[in-house]
Amino acid sequence: MSQVCPPSQPATESINRLSLQSIAPEQIYRFTIAEYERLYETGILGPEVYTELIHGIVLNLISTSPQHAACINRLARDWVLSLQKRAIVSVKNPLNLGDDSQPQPDLVLLERADDFYASYGPKPSNVLLLIEVADFTAKYDREVKGPLYARSGIGEFWLVDLEHKKLEVYRDPSSEGYQTKFTLTAADRAACLAFPDESIALSDLFGNPAESSA
């Protein structure tokens, strides 16, 4: 879930349309991942600043709502319990995509690594499933981050739309975006391609009225 800061040169038509249209692309500096990481190393961005890099643009990540945080916690619980030693469950950690994008997805299932990727960060080929949870950023996650994940070769992307209580499943990545998409509702169960034998109940994922009123 991100708040879009001023965009740089034409990253994509979507990112220009969904951000500040009054800023000319040539007026904005575009960062590489190396330059972006140096902003933190040199203290220009302090540890209290929570950002991600998308198409060279530094985005300020806004605080998550209780509903958003609860959904991520449920996802982490379900995957940790069901997969145990079969995969690594990574929550809100950076993922390098190309030279100019370092998003921090809400949750990623990674192939197992003995050192938990301490010696090197995970690559797109290590990603088994990537999940973004959106309460009011679904359009941005769908039209900007989704195509980025597809072009990077992320095999499966889930967008949890809390507002409409639905799960959008994207598969078959290509340079043009994901070629397969289908939508599940709270009445369904969902399983990813990497672990078809493990599924999660979406009714539990979205919570229930009793929880919110407790």
C-alpha cells in the first residue's frame, strides 16, 4: 500500500495517470536501486522513513489500517502453518526487480534457502507467490505494480481487495502483463500454483463482522 510521490520520467502510462500529472517527467530525477539504497546509507532518508522504489520513483509508504494489517497477519499465519519448512514466508521485505524497482510487497512466498537469503537478496525466480493487500490502493496495485511484477517474471500475483472482499489472481506473466486473471470471493478457497494441495479460506482472510464489533 503506497502513497505516490512525484513521478519521474515516463515509467508507465499508468503511473503518470495515477500520480501527480502536473509534474513534467523531465523535471524529476529517477533513481537506480544502488542510488536509492545510498539515500539510507548516508542518512538522507532516516530509518523512520518507510519507502519503496518503483520505476525509479521513491514512494512513501503510508501507515496501514488495522484491517490491512490484520489481513497480512492472517495470510502470514495461514501460510506459516500450512507450509512450515516447504517455503519461506517473507512479510513486507524489499525485493529487487531490475535496476530501478525495489518494492516491498505485503507478503511473498519464497523458495527455501538455507541462509534465508542473508548472503544475497531473493530474485524474481525465487518467488513462488507474491501478494499485495489493498484497502484503497487496489487500482495502483493492479495497474502499476501488477504489470511490473509480470514483466519481472513473477509467476503468480494475488491482489487482495479488502474494499470489495475479493481476491484477484494473476498468472502467466509476460512483457505485456499477466495473461491469466480470475477473481475469487469470500465464499471460495484459494490455492497457489506452487502448492496446489494447500488452500486458504477467503472468508477467514477477510474477517467477519463479529471480529470488527468485538
